[in-house]
Amino acid sequence: MSHTLGIRQAQKQKTRQALLDAALGLLEEQSLSSLGLREVTRAVGVAPTAFYRHFRSTADLGVALVEEALGSLHPMIASTVTADGDSDERIVRAVDLIARHVDAYPAHVRFIARERHGGVQPVRAEIRRQLARFAEEVAAALAGHPESEGCSKEELLMLAGLYVDQMLATACQFLEAQEGPADERDQVARMAIQRLRLISIGRHHWKA
């Protein structure tokens, strides 16, 4: 019996992931608010009623896509902030990691960029929640830096929010650069490094 249940659970998970993958593909050319569940189920080859075994609505599916797109980034962001080296070395490493992530997951980045201010409220809320969690994790990591001595929790959270916003903006710019001239990617990287350095300089002079 347990073996049969295991097979069923595996098949259910496989279908759920197929629905997520199909939706992500369809969202390359449209927003979530215009996506119909019949489009998604047709792409997977299952009946529309099967959709509701996995998601309550397309908004619920969108929230799952946010979790898939951003959830795996938490360890990467935290490791970037806590990595060895000085501030400049961490910044260069962060920009390189962002570029590689965009190369590996362009559809996820495009989805987040579009839906962050899109028309589906639960998805906007989940993106805000995930970004707020990033900021809290970065703030906790920054608290361990010697230069953070004397900074309040609120100040570190504000600083972390600036870093997270800039990282997301950089990811969107790398995405756009994929369709531009060959040297545009290098320009995005240089500008991102400069902006993150500017935030870092402001951090060091905040208490001056």
C-alpha cells in the first residue's frame, strides 16, 4: 500500500511541476492576469479539472511560481554578504552571481520583474514577502561586519533593503541585456558594481 501511495504522490508532484513549467513558458509572452487555466492544462495535456487538484486558482499558481523563482536564492544572497574578502570583493562576486543566475533562469527573472507590479494582488504580496525576507537575512549578515558597530537594527534593515532592491534591478538589467549588443552585459555589470559601491560608501559615512 505504501509503495502505491508513493507512486501516486510522485505522479502528483510530477503533474504539479509540469503545470508550473507550462505556466512559466506561457508567461514569457503575457502577464499572469491574462493567463487562463485552460491554457495551462492544455499545454500539459490534462483536463482542466486536474488543475484544481494542485492549485486553487491561477493566482495560487502564481504564488507557487514566486516561491520557486525566489526561494532558492536565499542561500546565495546570504553567502554573498557573509563571504570572505572586503566590500569591493563581495560586490564583484554578487554581481557575477546575479549574472549567472539570470543566464540560468531567465524565465523566472522575467516573471518576477513583470509581476512585482502586476495585476494579481496575492502574487505581488508574495514577492514583497520574499524580498522582505531577503532584506532581513542580509541585515542579519551585515550585523556581523565590524563596520556595522553602532548601527541600529532599523538602519541595517534599511541598508539591506537598498542592497536587495539594487540586486533585483541588476537582474532585470542583465535580462534586458541578453537581447542587446554584445558589450551591453559588461556595461550592466560595471554600473551595478558602481551603484553597490555607492551604497557601501554611504554605509561607511552614515554615522559620520
